[in-house]
Amino acid sequence: MPAIGTPSLDQIRVFLTVVEIGSFAGAARKLNRATSAVSYTIANLEQQLGVKLFDREHTRKPVLTDAGQAVLAKAHAVSSGVDDLRASVRGLLDGLEAELTVVVDVMFPPARVADALKAFETTFPTVKLRLYMEALGAVPQLVQRGIATVGFGGGMRIVGGGLEMISLGDVEMIPVAAPGHPLAQLQGAAKPGEARRHRQLILTVRSQFEEGDDVGIFAAEAWRLADLGAKRALLLAGTGWGNMPIPTISEDLAAGRLVRLDLPEIGSGRYLLHALYRTHSPPGPAARWLIQRFVDQTD
């Protein structure tokens, strides 16, 4: 078996240009080279790889062979990798972060999160984005511990100091239950103390985080859940009642899978949302852009 050489980046670039333009002469004009130089480069590439990339005998224009089609996909990958490398280096020279770790509160409206993260990856394709989704006080704690550069959410359970906070609006919280739940079947408003007689589903932080003071607990029996999706599933199953952010359950309310409860102890509440970062570690260009994207959403 003949030895396979190592193509140069220039050979790959010329090969891709010939495929893109559809002719050697056209590729030569785009690359500002002589047609003979382009043809020579392709011939050397074919010799190094040990395969014919173009069929030049049965058509006036170069047509990829089967081997050429297979090489084309790999050549695109190599070229894109080099472009990404160059862009990353340019970003580093400009002070752009190579990597950004963020933590987002599960209470954050999903549409806002999706909008910001999708726009971020389009704007900063060279910045590797790491994402955590946590609840309540776990958001500021991940930022304080230096695991996340910036956090979004956190409510009022900010444990400790050393954080800068930028308001990102709030989300409305309401008590809900499945239609078959006893509280949902009451005619009119529930009597004072009625909610206490039924199991309440409470969102809490995972065990490795400090939970903070108990707030918003009204029932004698409470199930603590570290996952908002699990809480929603149990609410839908009718195992209890609980407070939920409206954006997360808007479809359930519209479809009648969940109903809003009229409880004298609980009205609608506002869960405050913030951008958080450590005072001594201000965010870089990409992180600042992401914070501003969330700020702009509130407008």
C-alpha cells in the first residue's frame, strides 16, 4: 500500500475553491493565481492522497470522483477547524473569553433563556459556552464559588456578599393544582387555612447548596423537590398544590391541565430576576454581551 502524504492547508483551500467555482480557471481567478498553478496544486494533492479527486477525461469541467466526494467532507471540516482556530486566537488577542460558564435559574422564562443563548452562540461562535440550570439560591452560590462566571436569576435568596446585581425584571408566581385536586374543586375562594390541609410541593435547592430560610410554605405537609420539571409533573398528577412561574405553565393553564387556585393566604407573587457576577471578577466582553441581551429583553 503506498504511503499517504500530508496535504497542506493551501492544497485543501485550492481544492475547495475548485469545487466551489466549478472550474480550474475560475478558481485561479478567485485565488489570483495562474490556472497552471491551480492544476499543479491539485495534481500534487492527488499524488499525496493516492486518489483521483476530479474526473477530467469525460467532461470539460472538473467533476468530483467518488473518492473526491469523500475527501470533500473532510476538507470542509479541516478548513472550518482552521477558521475557528484563527477566530479564537483573534478573540483572545482582543480580550474575548475562550470559554464562558453561566448558571440560569429554572424560574427564568424558557423563551428568554432560549433567545439569549441562541443569539450568544451566533454572535460568539468561538466562545465555548458551559451551562448550568439550578434553582433559587444555588444560582448565586455557583457564582460565589467561582464555578460560574455569571448567573441569571436567584430570587431573593442571595447567600453571602461579594456579588454585583443587575435587575432583569421578574416573573409572576401563582398557586396551582390539577383540576381534580380538592383545592381546585372548591366553589369560590378557599376558606382561610384550607391550603394547610393539603400537601404542598416546594421547589428547593440540591443538597450540596445552602437552602436558606423557608419561605412560602403554608401546608403542614410539604414535599421538597430540586427539579421544576418534576414539580410540574407531580402537580399535573394531582399529588399536591404549589406555586409555579406563569411562563412555565401557561400552556397547562390554557389547556385546563392546571388551574389557578384562589387562596386567601397566597396571592400572585413576583420572583425577582438578576444578573449576578463577582465584584472582583468583572465579566469579559462575551459575558457583558449576554448580560445586556437579558437586560434588553426586559425593555
